[in-house]
Amino acid sequence: MTLWNGWDIALLAGAGYFAVLMLVRLMRTRRERLLGRLRGEIELEKVRVHKLKKKQAARAKK
């Protein structure tokens, strides 16, 4: 069984902190991309619904 000294524990803690930090950064970037895409899709859907309602209103007037 290997005994761990202070440097081993410090390096392990530093590597763990760095790994978690990078994972959070990647997750935040992914979330922002996903939200941006969804916001764009929502805007396109709003435009589509608005055009559809205008078209239906024009048909109803005829």
C-alpha cells in the first residue's frame, strides 16, 4: 500500500479542482449554445404563427 504525502494530496486536490472547473465551464458553454438555439427557434415560431394568423384573418374577410 502506497502512503500519500502532502505533495501527493495537494496535487490530487489541485487536479480535482481543475477538472471540476473545466467541466463547469464546458457545461455553461453548452447551456448557452442550447439556449441561444432554442431562443432562435422560438422567434421563428412566433413569426410563423403571426404570418399564419394574418393569412387566416385575410381568408375570413373574403
